[in-house]
Amino acid sequence: MEWLGSALSPVSPDANRSDVPYGYGARRPGSSSHSSSSCLSSALTAVGSLSTMASDEDLHISLLEEGELSPSKSVFRDAIRWRGRRPLRTDECYSWHTFTVKLLLPLEEGKSFTEDVISLSPTSESESMADIGPAMPRCRSASASPSFERCKPAQDFGVDDKFRDYAKVIARDVARIYAGHEQVDQLRLEMAAVLRGYARKHPHLGYTQGMCFLALVTCSKEKDLAEQLFEDYMTSLKLLWSPDFPLIQEGIPLLPGLLDKADMQLSYHLFHTLGLNLTAVLPTAWLSMFGKWLPFQQLLEIVPFLAASGLPGFLAVTIVILTSFRSDLLGHQSVEDVLLFIAALRKSPAPANLMFLCRQILPGVREEVRNRFLAKNVRLNA
């Protein structure tokens, strides 16, 4: 699979073998206990600083839509400190996040997903794990956040049980994204149907939060072809949502160097002066295909570009968006202010000529990514 984009292919002709480096420098998920352990180790370090999809959306609603257009720094710092106190539990627990399968809404026969969602008030984000009590084992793909958590063995629960778990999370996510957007509201039933259909046909991957943004794009095209279009996009984008999120794992180390070449002043300010940790912002943006950063109309334009260009495309879009808001980012003198600004990016007008700028820098980004992965392969094979 050419997961680095249509113009890039695996270095080795034996790339399909499980014992050969996958693509440019990344190993096929699950092919090496060392690489899997390394991914999981770095990912668990990132979990503590990740803002969940759900809490990010709730932050927009509570702070930015209810009359408080300029939330105080103390509010955001308190949220960060509270999030930092969440305990990271062992693999045997499978219940460190507040949104667990036990809390997700039951889907009743004869009820639409919207009726089902509003039939029970959502769980408060302020609830602690102590308030929740013991939770059912859940699958990584049924999580309401990019938790980097792997599924329990498939034999622990049946296919129907897994599908019901996926369907519950799909119902909640589809009702949440672009809340109140009239055009999106008209597509929610079709989105849920496409996502459920894919989860049933591909139970090994099922559903991971962020796929709902891709379903939104496919359903906004030809509704009769939405399911097939979703399948086609997933062929190119599957590794964005695969276990251990390999696309994100490869992209996070590459972005600082690429941004440094594009805008040295901005890069130094973010990563050296403020010490911005990319794991606090990049997973949310990439898993949503920038739906958390961009208005709906720009999402429709960006998804085909990302599917065609792979990892270099994700990096190019990230660089263009950050450099387009360089004045705002340079003006913030604390990492908390930067995180708050980035969390509210979708409320700002999209960068002018976004797609033109992304296509313009893509060849250079692709070449840089190619060179870095080739150098990595040389070191691995030395």
C-alpha cells in the first residue's frame, strides 16, 4: 500500500513481506515486537497531553459559543491541569477514558440514531473514573478519543457485540460533528449508514473516531455512491486510523524540521520558546482530516488531496495552515494560549488559496519526506 502518497512506493520490492520495512522506514503494524513496543511507548507518553475529540468539541461549545468569546487563561490552564491528572491505567483495565462502551447509548430497534442520542443525556466530561465505576472492555476503534489503545482479542466478544459497540460510537460522533450546520444535518443519517456498513464489512478495523469526517465528505457527493466512495478513500487512508496510528507516528517527528524550512521564526517560537508538544494538537487534526481546524467547505476540498498525496499531503496542509496564522501564533506568549487558539481554528476564516498553497509546496515536502525515509532505511539496514 502506498501510504505515503500515490507518487511514492515502498523501497523494497518485497515490501509485502512482514519482515521487511514497510514503506519508507515504517514497519507494517504488528510485524515487529520492537517497533510495536516503541510505537506504544511513545504513544502512551503522548496520551497524557492529548485533548480528546469529545472534550475539544465541548470546549468549543462551552467556551466559544455561549457568549464567552475570550475565555480566560485560567480556565484553559485548569482544564489542562485536570486532564493531566487522569490516571493512565494498565492494558488489563481498558477503561482509562471517561467515554467507555458502558456509557455509550443503546441503539434500539426502530429508532433513528438522532432519536437514540437525545434519549439520554450525554456523560459529563467532568466525571472521573471513580464516578464511572468499572467499565466494559472496549476496543480501540470504539474509543471516543485517539487513545492509541489496542483492541482486546477478538475472541473475547462476538462480532455482533463488536458491531453494536461500533454503532453506538458512530451514533454519538455523527450527531456531534459540525453541530448546527444545516447542510451537515441533512447528511447525518447517510453518514451513520455508511460508517455502520464499513464497520460490519471490515470488523478488523471497525470504526475509529475521525472516520465520520470522511463519511461526511463522501455523503456530500453522490449519495448513491457514498458507500463505494468511502471504501475507495479508505484504501488510501486506512493507515491513518490503523492500530498505533502509523501515519501520525511517522509525521510527528518530521513536522518540526519541515516547518523550520518553511518558516524558521515560527518554528523556533513554537517548538523552542514555548515548547509546544505536537502530540497535543496533531492527532486531533489529522484523525479528523483537518475537520477540527477547517470549516466544512474547505474539508470537502482537502480530503481528495490528502487521499492522493498521503503523508506528504498531511504535512503540507499542516504547514500551510500554521504559517497562514503565523502572526497570531507569534503573538501568543504561552503554550496554553497557542493550544487555545489552535483548538478554535475552525471558528476562523480558512486560509486564502489553501489548496493552491498546499499543491505548491507538496513536491518539496514529498522530496524531503522521501530523503528522510531513505536515510532511515539506510541506518536500519546498516
